[in-house]
Amino acid sequence: MPTMFRDGLLKGKRILVSGGGTGLGREMAEDYLRLGAEVYICGRRKNVLDDTAKELMAKHGGSVKTHSVDIRVAAAVDDMISAIWADGGPLTGLVNNAAGNFISPTKDLTPKGFDAIAGIVFHGSFYMTHACGRRWIEDGVKGSVISILTTWVWNGGPFTVPSAMSKAGVNIMTKSLAAEWGPYGIRLNAIAPGPFPTKGAWERLSPGQSTDGDTSRDGIPMGRVGEMDELKNLATFLMSDGCDYLTGQCIAIDGAGFNASGGNFSRLSKLSEEEWDNMREMIRSANDKDKAQRSV
Ligand code: HXC
């Protein structure tokens, strides 16, 4: 795919990507670094973050710094943001990418399962945005926030209800704060990706299927999943100068999957209890592997 942006486009920008050690977050962080931004990534697994930072800097030079944090903890978020400000001045951009999700019949969720997802997506995205936004207002910085959502913020997410509810809340945060913080020049936008296969998401949303499995293409008029470069280009566009008047929007990038077939998991109503038991086991074992690596 051709490079859309000139070298140095993001020079002078300082951008934090939550969940930047893996998946979509890592991809966006790489593009920001490649185009000249100073990058910070945070997550719960310090070793994963440090490996990513090392690999990205070896490839592109520049600076990627890491913070291990659980964004469900407001005080930990504020401490991290304060440390970043102290490290080299205000951030100019924040990407709320970190998420938690797994498919499950809603009747089988426990309150703790709901809270695990809502804590990361709903509360965590707010804590991050609030910690940056209040400092931007105080410092007179025209910061920019991008939140990674999904198209089910518009039509609901059967079998992913905690995620759908939480991301719908973040969509409304985006619109509310675009209006409230517009007078300060602060922008908030969101991206609603269709399927862009990553290990973390696929282990929890399509367990047992490889990330290039065919089923994710069902119902997508373009007949394919997204390419990372396409997502990165949109995330870079939204973060760059030149679209200062663009705020409060959630942009789908999904090959028209949402328009054609809803883009959610309603097809899972065909699964038997036994199939759900198998799925649950696969998801739990992926969760346990990740958890063993956590440092916070
Ligand atoms: C039912 C489940 C479950 C499952 C976990 N739980 N897996 N319940 N079915 N398959 C329940 C547990 O039983 C427990 O409740 C509760 O959830 C908390 O589980 P923990 O593992 O202790 O939680 P925690 O360590 O906090 O982990 C949070 C997590 C985990 C959300 C459960 O998956 C995680 O950390 N995920 C981060 C990465 C991620 O999810 N990436 C995918 C994002 S994709 P009880 O009561 O039993 O103790 C995305 C949208 C993509 O966001 C859209 C694409 C179109």
C-alpha cells in the first residue's frame, strides 16, 4: 500500500497509545513513530511493552517510552500522565485503544465479567481522556483524542454486550467533549474498525480460528478483512494538523460490513451450549496466558 503521508508529518507531536504493546495499538504507535512523533505506550504487561518499544525504535529510530498501568485504576492513570508531562512536556495526542472483550451469552456473564470489560473500556477511556484533557485546558494545548470503537456502538452488540455498552458510552463521551472542549481547540474523534484480525481480539472473539480465517469476511461487501495500513492511515490523518475542524465524529472503516449486514455477532445465536463451553475454555486459556505476563 502506498505511503500517504510525508516524512516528518508528526514531528513535534507527543502521543500516548493505550494498549500500544500489541495489536492495533502497536500498529498505530509504529506509524506515529515513523512519521516523527515521540511515542508513549502503556499496558499491563511491561515485558511486552518493552519488547515492542525496542523493536520499533530499532526499525525507525526515535523514542518510544513505556508505562505499565491498569487503566481501570484512576489514580494510576493520573500518576502515569503526570510522569509523562514531567518527562518532556504535555502530550499532544491520546489514543484510547486498550480494550477488553470476549464473546459470551449475556445470561452467562457474572457481574465481575461485566465489570472487567466496563472497567477497561468505559471507565479506563474516561480516566485517560480526563487526565489529559484537564491538563491540556490548563496548559492551553490543543490536544487530540482518538478512541477505537466498533460499529456496534450504533446497532448494539449481541454476545458482546459489556463491550457494546461501554464503547457506546465512549462514543457519547467523544461527542460530548468535542462540544465542551471545542472552545479550547481540543478535538475528540473515534474510529470504528470492522474486522482487522489481531491475536488478542481473535482469541476472544473468534476462538479457535486463525486470524486469516474466512468467517470474518462473511457479510463484508468488499470480501476481505481490513489491512493494517488502512487503519493506520486513518489514525494518522485524524492525529495530524490540517483537520482541526474535524471533531466529535466516529468514522467506520469496515468495507461496508455494518451497512450490509450489521457487523456484529448476532450469528452466534446458532451456537449450542456445548459449543459455548468450548469457546469459553479457549478464551479462558488465552486470558490466563496473558495474565501470567502482567506486571500490574
Ligand atoms: C464468561 C468470562 C470469560 C468468558 C472471562 N470471564 N472470560 N466469563 N465467558 N469467556 C469472566 C471471568 O470468569 C471473571 O468473572 C471475569 O470475567 C474477570 O475475569 P479475569 O480474567 O479475572 O479478568 P481480568 O484479568 O481483569 O481480564 C479482563 C478480560 C481479559 C477482559 C476478561 O479478556 C482481558 O484482559 N482482555 C484484554 C485484551 C482484549 O480483550 N482484547 C480484545 C479486545 S477486542 P468471575 O465472576 O467468574 O470471577 C475489542 C473489540 C473488537 O475490544 C471489535 C471487533 C469488531
